[in-house]
Amino acid sequence: MIDQVTIAKIMDAAQIKDVVSEFVSLKQRGANYIGLCPFHNEKTGSFTVSPAKGIFKCFGCGEGGNAVHFIMKHEQLSYVEALKYLAKKYHIEIEERELSEAEQQQQSDRESMFALNRFAQKYFSDILKNHIDGKSIGMSYFQERGFSEAVIEKFQLGYCLNEQDAMTREALKNGYKKEFLQKTGLSYFSENGRVADSFRGRVIFPWHSLSGKVIAFGGRVLDARTKGVSQKYKNSPESEIFKKGNELYGIFQAKNAIVREKCVYMVEGYTDVISMHQCGIENVVANSGTALDVAQIRLLHRLTPNITLLYDGDGAGIHAALRGIDMLLLEGMNVKVLLLPDGEDPDSFARNHSAEEFVEFIRTNQLDFIRFKATQLLADAKNDPLKKASAITDVLNSVSLMQNTILVSEYIKLCSDLFEKSEAILYSELNKLKAKRNKDEFVKSEEFASPLPTENTFLSLDTDLSNSEKNILRFVLQYGNETVLLRNNNGEEVEVRIAEYILKELRCDNLKFSDTLHEIFLTELEQHLGDEGFSPSTFFVTHQNPDVSLLAADLLTEKYQLSRIFSKNDVTEKTLNAMTSTAKRRIEELKKQQEEDKKIWLINAVNSAINEYKKIVVSSKIKELERCLRDNTAADVTQMMKEHARLSEIKRKLASALGQVVVK
Ligand SMILES: [Zn+2]
């Protein structure tokens, strides 16, 4: 854990413009900077950086946050990893805090497994490079495949000796525990005390997480031993650090290239990935033969919406491709498919071609998925009219998953040509499929919805409540340090900060925000409002809790900026100098008037936000009471009726109250 002082130092050093410009070219526009968003495809810049607020915001895709959020998102790192990344960039030494016992408990299992995997990876690599068997068996296998030293290093390939338990003994000798050798699946302990290395006699392909941690291993038996072995490849079992459906082989080595090339190639095997890297194509990952999982697709989608599936020309490849397509479409990916020439796989093709040739081959031969699917299914159906009809439905079903109506119309045109059916018929079929799916989804959501109609009103109350809390926080962040003159109970005028005013108004009624994240803002505001030079926006945007800082950044960059109303009519110093003294005085008066108008507007807006919030709180209490009375669960009915009357009166007052505070 990184201690708070260090986090503050990092936040302070990591100026948003500086951090972002390493990845995005920015142009100044007024007080802000504009560039092309790195998180979605765009031609005109809607990606905005505000150095004054310390935040970025894309008005195209909605991404936003402070410098740490930017690095988290861009480099696909966790919060702590992003902090470390920035600390390194700004030469800040990290002082890690001792973990609490509970945190240790939570972290230690995963950490121990990562540590063991790191050890095992180094051990396997060392054997491959230095042990006589490693060199003569493992290394010669990789060399036969044409892998260079550089690519072996890049993918941290290794070899596990064909001995009973050499790796396990070495790990135990180095203090790694049996428990984690078992949990990671590196070793096998039988009940009668026999111990074995799970990957013995195999070359090793480590799996890395997006941030480069070794999360699992794949092991391949060597050709000489392949005969009679049922499993050519073996993977680490699922564990706390390895969920196969969430991971993709090669993602760590590919992530930057995927973002740079704005597309990813999906292949089947480890050696496909490595050979393509060696050939010079780095935006490639593998899911090692199984069907794609939604989590894997989302992982990719964070990097690019464009995917090309590369498959061997044989039947198995084609069917794997067809299976994955619908899920990719549902997740909004643009899918293309490339079948390699007969007898070739990405591995062999990469070994015999240059990167330019390979990329050119992909470019000219890849088919968009509809054409691919339609062609394949039509070929299967031959002249069977029933099969042909079901092929049409199948393809249209895929089309119906797409959100982009222009693309849909293009695909309908294409299908009309391929299937020799009129577009009108295909559209009517498409609409039927959509209607059916909507109905299915409706039924599904009905099943989940509560049958009690009263619950729904509570649900909407909840969102109203959360929104009204956010609305108040928006004033805290945008205007918290502005002051207004108020008259206190003794009739004296006092200058009060908006943040202070809001806090008092809420706390005098003992109100706490219902959303725990929102309540953090209030609690910390109470603690730090008196700090010297305290600025709510800076404090919360650079807050050490990433959820807090993200929400703060969001509330500061709403499309509708309240202050815009008052930012017009600004007279520059230069114009002012050129004016006559009478005109100058008038302008000064106007400015003063405007300043006062703004304060009146502000306090009224704050008051109505607070009243709105209180009204919602009171309404939900009234509803709760009414429910108790209706269900006869009330212990003391008279008391409840009294409370009901009292709350109703408050609600009435709140509804009519607005801007009752005296403002000068
Ligand atoms: Zn964007």
C-alpha cells in the first residue's frame, strides 16, 4: 500500500496536461486543451484537458478523470500500478505503508501466488537457457520453430525438466509454500505423499495479465513424446489469479500495438502469437482454442473496437469463427474474418512472409463477418431449400444484433444479393427476429422485476435521491469557495462560504447522504473545510480514493456548466483602457452588479438544490410510514400518524420555500 503523503506528492507532480501529452497531441483552446480521444475513434477532437481543474474529459465517449485515471485507462493498470507508474515518471520515491492484518489476509494469497509464479517463470527460463537438457530439448524445439532469442526473451518462454519434482523441490527450498504450489497448479501432491511437477517434460509459455504479471502457464509436450499423449497442451488450472475466460494469451505484449494499430488479430495458439511477433506483427492475441468469453471481448474492446479473426483454412477453424461472431457483435465490435490458405496457419504463414506481406494479405483477403458467414452457410446448404432458409435466418439474426443502422442497411443489401431474396422480405424477417428478441428480453426483465408496484416508486425515489445528492456536491465542487453574505439569527451580516453553508444546512437536520460515496464528500468536507488554502475541487479531484476523485472530475465537467451564464460580457483590460472615464465607471458598476446578481443566483440555486433533496428525503420517509400503516406493522399508530402529519407539513413548507435567506 502506498501511504497518503506519497499519493499526495504524486498527485501534485502529475500535471494532467503533462501526463496526457505523452500520448495525445493537444492544441490549446482558451483555458483548455483539445485533442483526439485515445479511448474512442474520432476525427474531430472532443477530448478536453483542463489544467486548472486537473482533469480530462471526452465529450464523445464520456471518459474522464484525473491524471491517475488517465494512466489507469490508457495503460490498463490498476490504481496502485498507475500511481507507481507516475511516481517513476516524476522520480518520486514510493513509501509503502505496512498492510493491516485484514488487508494482509486479503492480499497475501494472491500475492503469494504471483510471487511463486514469478519464481517459477524465472526458474523455467533459466533451465531453458542454461541446463543441458533445457538447451538440447527445450531450446532446440524453439529454434526449430524459428524463434529468435529476442522473442523467447519477450515471451519469457521456458522449459520444465522431465524429472519427477525438480521444480517443486527448488521452490520449496526457496521458501515457497506447498499450499500455493498446489493452488497455482504448478505441483501435484498425491495423498500417498507422492509429489510431481505438473509441467514436467514440457516447454513453457507463461500467461501474463494486462499489466505483465505471470498469472498462469501453458505447457506443451515435445514432438518426440506427442505419440500416445492425449493432451498436447496443458494449462494452469483456474485459480484466484487465473480465470481463463477473463484472460488472453499475449495481451501484455500486444496492448500498445493494438491501440497504435487500432485493431487486434485473434489467433488460436501460442506459437501463432509468437511467430507473428517475430515477423513484426504485434497486435495479436490468442484465446488458445476455446470459444470466446464476454470478459475477453470486453478486455479487447477497451483497447480497440476492431477485431480480425485469423483461422486455419480447415473446418475446425471455420466453426470456431462462426461461434464467436455473434458475441463479438453484441459487444459492439467490428468483426472481420480471414481464413488462411489451405494447410497454412498464422504460425507457418508468419514464418514464410514478411510483416508487410502478411498485413497486405490480411487487408485484401479479410471478409466482413456477414459475407463470411453467409458464404460458409450457403456452401454448407448447397441446394437444400430448408437448409438455405435456416442459413438466411441465421445470418439475419447476426445482423439484427448490430446497432449501426447504416451498416444494417448495407448488410441487408449484401444478403439480398447473396441469397437472391428481395430486400423487403429480408427487412420483414429482420424485424420479426428483433421483435422476438425484444419480447424474450422483456420477459426476462419481467422475471427479475419485483411484482410489487410500490417497489417501483421506491426505485425511482432512490435514483432521484442519488441525483439530488450529486447535484448538491456539484455546487460544493464548482462554487464551494465562493462566499455570500447572509444574515444570522442576531441580524448580523456574515460572510459564509458555499461549502460551509451547504454542510450546515444538511447537518442541522442530521442528514447524511444515502450513497456512501457521496457521504465521503460531506465527511471529508467537514474535516478539511478549515484547512488553510482548502479548495474543494482540487482536494476531491486529487483524492486518494479513486472512486471519489473520479466522481469529482465528473461533477466538474458536466456538459452544462452553471457558470456559463455569467461568463459572457467579459470586458478585457485592453478595451477597458481605451474607454472614457464615464464609460469605465459604468462598466465597473455593471461588473459589480453582475457579481451581486451572480451571488443571488448562486445562493438561490444552492437553496433550491438543498430543498429539492430534503423534499425527496421527507417524501421517502412519508412513503415508508404509509406502508407501515397500510401493512399494520406499526407499533404505535397514533405516534405514527403524528409523525406523518409533521413530515407532511415540512414537505409543504419545503415546497413553497425558495431563497428565503436574506442576501445583500
Ligand atoms: Zn472519447
